[in-house]
Amino acid sequence: MLEQVKIITSRRAYEFQPDDLRLSALSTKPVQEQVQSLFRFQTSVMGSPIPTFGDVPATYPPGFVFDMGVWIAADQHLVPIRFLHFEQRRIVIDVAGTSSAITDIYERLNQFFAELRAPDGSPIIGEPKGILDYSEITAKYPFSLDILLAEPFRELLKATFPRAVDKKNVMIPAFGIQFYPDDQELQAMPIPGDVRVLTFTLRVGTNPDEHIYFSGAPLDSDTHLRYLSDLEAKLTT
């Protein structure tokens, strides 16, 4: 069983068809103030959000960014909202908690905007056409990370770098895996930390012998946790 499990962040993008997210209405001062009050955001500013799930188009208005708010869950515990971004065709919510909290936050946001209309009578927020998830989790495992390397490759590395072995150093792999169509030209290698990439490596700031690992995955937090538990089960049987 996994130990010292910590959900560092859960992030979700709700993606919309063109003109189904009325950015001009979202960026008005009264709406901005009410959203800021609704989730007790410390700061809010009109501007282009940082890229999270892809490039952010240059538009006017450029978007809106709300930072460091809070959500009170059904069981009354506080969930920090790291940011809420309104882009031209995305709403991105990032929390220091589970993905289920994002679902509740978005539902509350929808309730608020359901009472508002654009000047032409259309909804300010339409129905999303898709949802993208990403989460980061750390956990303690009962094995060294080099167990993920095939035995012949491990032995080859030890033979090639005998001095490193003599000094009792450990091999620290960093895995970055992305699923990509095999009939399309590869534009760039998978980069750990990218929301499309499955990342698995040691947690920075810990000692290798502690076996505390960092995992980033394009998954909601519940699915991510199941994957990490399955990984432990397969490598310890």
C-alpha cells in the first residue's frame, strides 16, 4: 500500500466551441468582482493567462486571471484554489486538492453564470465540448527507482560507469512518456512537467534512499491514484 501520499495539484480545462465563452461579458468589472468574492480570490486581473493546456490566443479582451482563492467542500474542509483562468475558449481551474473539488467549483461557477446573459441574450458560458485533466502526486514506494529499468540495461550501465558504482551512487531515471500517433512526424520530445506527458521521477528535495517519487499525469486525481497503486502492486509481486 502506498505511503505518504500527497496530492500536490489537480488541474482541469473546460474547452468550448468558438463564441460559447463570452469573454467580453466575463471581463466586465461587476462580473469580475462577483467571481472574486464568490471564491475569495486574493487577486484578479485582466490579462493573458499563462499557457497550461496549450497556447493562449492573443485576443481582446485578453482573458482574466484569478489567483489564490478557496472552496469550502461539502465536508467543510478548505480547498485552496491556486488559480482560475478564463481564456478565449477555455476555463482552467487549478486546486491544491482532488479533481472532484474542481467539479464542485465549476458547478458553482455555472450556477452563478446561469443567471447572466450576454447583450444578445445568449448564455455567457455554453456547454463545454471537452475536458482535459492533469494532476501531480507524490508518494513513498518500497523500491528503488532503477527497478523500472530493464535488467540488461542496468547491468550495462554498471559496467560502463564502474567508478560511479564503486562510489555507491544510485541511478536516478526520469521518465517522460507521451502517447503519440505513429504515422505523424514527431515535433518535440516529451518534456517532464508538460500536462500531456506522464512523468515519474524522484521528488526534488528528498534523498534517493527515501524512495519518495513524483508523478505528473494527464489524469484526474482519482484515476492517477489508482494508476500509482497498480504500479506498486505490479512491481512488488
